Amino acid sequence: MFEIKYKDGAGRAGVFEVHGKKLEMPYLFPVINPKRQVLDVKEIEELGFNGIITNSYIIYRDPALRQSALEGGIHALLGFNGVVMTDSGSFQLYQYGSVEVSSREIVRFQDEIGVDIGVILDIPTPPDVGYERAERDLEETLTRAKEAARLSRKMLLAGTVQGSTYAGLRERAASGIAALGFDVHAIGGVVPLMEEYRFADLARVILHAKLKLGHAKPVHLFGAGHPVIFAFASLLGCDLFDSAAYALYARDGRYITARGTYKLEELHELPCSCEVCAEHSARELKGLEAEEREHLLAKHNLISCLEEIKRVRQAIYEGSLWELVEQRARAHPALLEALRVLKGYSAQLERLEPVTKRSAFFYSGMESLSRPAVARHIERLSWIERRGAELVLLPDCEKPYSRTYRLTSSERYHVCIASPVFGIIPLEIEETYPLTQHEGVATLDREQIAFMRRVIAEYAQRFTKVHYHTSLGFLGIEGEAFDEVSQFRFEGGEELKLRALADYQLGRGAGEVLFAGAKAEYSRRTGRIRRAFVDGELVATLRASDGIVVPTIAGAERLLRLRYPRCRVVVAEEARQFAKEGKSVFAKFVVDCDPEIRAMQEVVVVDESDELLATGTALLSAGEMLEFERGVAVKPRHRRR
Ligand SMILES: [Zn+2]
């Protein structure tokens, strides 16, 4: 049972409940070797892990272990009561070319020994093999998946997506696996990509699998056990990881950090303050007996992995996962390459990107310009009803811009900031996320200048005349330069502003139905619009923190004049009464919704005959709320009296 609590990018933080035991996601399973374990399971548990993964094939092949597992169960064998996941021998299949067990037999065995999450015996196809082989392997994996999915069992089962480095095969595999009702979706065959630092290919493999896997099941990225990749893979929607690296690296004297790996012998300092590194100097660690050194290194390595997973969860919670990924991308050019790959998948990623976050948008270099939030902003500029015949462009400055410039747009002038981060920011919408909450640099990158030119040139086509402040001469804008801002001074564009905000946040035409003839009430403290009235009736409030338009019930009634299913979340008859009483709308009762709904957007809740029940905040995107069987889709705000 899988429930999302917070989202950022395509990343999800939430809870995966397995047989009454809860894993916080994203979650990392430490790999336990049933024969030779460098870190005691108890030690692993004490670090805070409540789920581990081990290899059922090794147990199956060893008569003593097998006997013991069959008699007492896997939990007793490992001395661990948390979630036990097992691999099926696919790794051995990859390493040695064959295994001495059938898929059916090893799935049965995993279930018999009481595993919590088992895995099918898929065929791991290496990268770059011929297409025919990749396709043949994939067909075999899908045949096995179908067979395994039919077996009756107590354990949860993971189905694995293969397909080598072929995008089309990965998509086919994902469609096939998604149709079989597995509890966990795994992405396999990526270890060689990890080992060869082919993170760009890894990104493509994940993105193509995710495209067809749907949203409702946790996704396990098999064999991606190094912290350099956790933030990245989480951003793309991977929820579960396993790490054998912590132990394998320790054996080789390698020291793992979230920025990369060091050889212990080359370390002058231990750049970490975990219990191992706090109690030992680099020199002491080097001088230890091999076995003790391996043990301590493994412990440090695993703590390093855990820390990064926690950092990722925190980043998802606060909405700074893109920033974390961009930081991590600076650790190795291969990661930077992977980040640049994402640019080509902007539309796919935008659908899952929340519309507002707890933390600000931090520009960290030219790659930030390719984030979905920027592409969305530019797309949504075209949603705003066109007003003003002449475009006035002002340079970026301290926010809020209107306080510096003392200007608003008018019927004649459309006033915008030439923004080095978002290209162009109409003053009317400056107070909404992510426009107010963004931080950039004063000295511009060449790419930023090219980006501004492109966005402004495209935008300027909508206007008969362009006025630009002389300081923007470097942009080579066609138009008339000016020095004196006050000539454009105009008071009272509040209806215009409200309408632009609604269009930008809720889609074309929302401003007109919600705010035609609106009057604003301003906050005495901030001077910003706080509430909006039409004919004396309160239709919406504006959230101070992020400028989000929150419609009242009267406002929601107006929004329903937009064509079905715009702005709507439709609940099933059985949940109608709950929604009407102002209770949360659970995803399993959502029967339809506006496909443009994004997480954290304000929505109107209606029943199947399009009757207004309530308003609320979507916690999931449209695609997610239609697919999920668990968790809250809409957090209630106002209910119809
Ligand atoms: Zn350490």
C-alpha cells in the first residue's frame, strides 16, 4: 500500500506499507549477503533501517540456508523483523549467464520462506546489445512476468522492466509490466550504466520506463546503490533503491560520499562526522586490520547513503529537489550530462511538477533555465488574456517589482520585467509562485542573455509597440528605448491584475469568469491584494505567501461556467456526501478531472452531474489522482452551505 505525502519534480515522498510495516519513501534497502555479512543486521537496524534486501537464489542454492529458511522463515534466518525484500537470481543470471532454478520455482520459494517483497526472475539485458537479443530477452521476461503474476502468494511481488538501452523496448516492457498488477515496479539492467558512469543513458532508461509505468505503484531502481544518483533518480520518480555498494566498496577500501567516492589511501581527512569518522582519523582508519577497516568503512558508507536519502526526502518535502539535483550534477560531468538530458523531457516532467512549493526557486546555472517550472511559466504566459497594446520592458530589480517601479499595467501599457530566470514577468503576476520566490545572479550567463532574447522576441510579437529601458540595450530589442519610468505611470489596474493571476493559475478564460468587474481589498500590512469582490460578493482570496488565488464557493460557482472538466475534480456518487461535508477527497473516489490539474493547484470539487460540492487544493496531479487507489487527492478548503 503506497501513499504519496509530498511531491517535487516527478519525485515522491510518502509511505509504503508492507504487511503492516511502514517504509518511508524514497527508501534505501541495504543489501544483506546471507553468507558473508560485513555489517551485522542488528547494526543496520540501529542505524534506522527497517527494510533490507537479500538474495533468495543464494539461500535457495545453499542446502543449510535453504533448510533453515524453509523451517523458520527468512526473518528468523536473518534475525530481522522489518521488511525483507529478496532478489531472485537475476543478478547471477547476468553474471554467469544461467541459473539453476526456474522463474516459477524461485518465486514460489520466496513466498514459502515468508519474504515480504519478492521479485520475478527476469532476464537482465546489458546495455547496447543487438536489438534482436534485447527484444528476445524482453519477451522472455514478460512471459515469466505473466506466469509469476498468476501465482497465488502472500508476499508482494515486483515485476521488472528490461529492454536494454532501447527507448521503445523500455516503454513496451513498462506497458507490459504495468498491465500485470504487480505491487512494485522495478527498473532493471542498469548496473552496467551505473558502473560506467553513463548517467545520461540511465536517465533515458528511467524516463522511458516511467512514461508507461503509471503513477500508482512504487518504483524500484535495481542496483543503483550509490548516493550520487539518489537525488537524480528520485527526481525522475524512483522511490526505492538498494545498495550493495556500501559493502562492496568497503572491501576495496573505498569511501563513499554524496559527491563521489574516494580511495581511503588517498584521503588526508575524513570529510564526514558520522560515528565512524568522528572517532577515527583517516590515518587511524588506514592503519587498522583489514577486517576491522572493512567493517568501519561499510558502516560509514551506509550512513553516507542514508544521509543522502534523508536529504532527498527533506528536499521533496520543501520543494528543493531540482536544486539538490543541480548541486549533485556538479560532482561529475556525467551527472551534468544526465541533467541536460532532462531538457528533452520537459513536457513529461511538467505534468508532475507542483505549482507551488515551500522553498524558493534558486537559479544555479544555465541548466535551471530548462526546469519544467520555467517552461510552464512561458507556456502559461499565453494563457493570460491579452491587454495593453504596447509592451514596456523594465530591468530586473529587488522584488516586489511594483514597489520599485510604482507601476501597474493599464489598458494601454503592458508592463513586464525582462527576467534573467523566467525570460519575461508581467507585473500583474509577479507576486505568484515561482516568480516572487526566485533568486538569481546579477552577472548574467551568456545562455541567460540568449534565453531572454528568445523569450522576449517571441512575446513582443503580441504588441504593436515595444518600449524598453535603456539598461536593457544589451538584449538588442527592436523598439524604443526610454529612461524615465514615470511616463508609464498608471493607477488602478486591479481587475486586470486579478484576471491575469486567474488566467495564469487556472487557465485561459478563468480570469474573465472569476473576476470580471472585480474590486480588490488590500492588506494594510503588505499593501497587496488580499480579497476580491464581484458585486459585493467575496469570490476569492489571495494567499500572501505565494499569490495563489483561492476561490470561495461563490468563486467556484463562477469557475464552473468554464467548460467541463476545466478546474474540476469529479467525485464518485459514494463519496459525494463526504466531499459535501468538507472532508478530504480520496484518490480512489476521483472519477474524472481536468487533465491540466497539477499538484498544489486550487480546484473545484463536483459530483458526476457537475454539481458544486466544495473547493480544495489538489495534492496530486491529474494523472495521479485518476490512478491512485489510496491517499488524499484533494485537501478540502470551502464547502457549499
Ligand atoms: Zn563517516
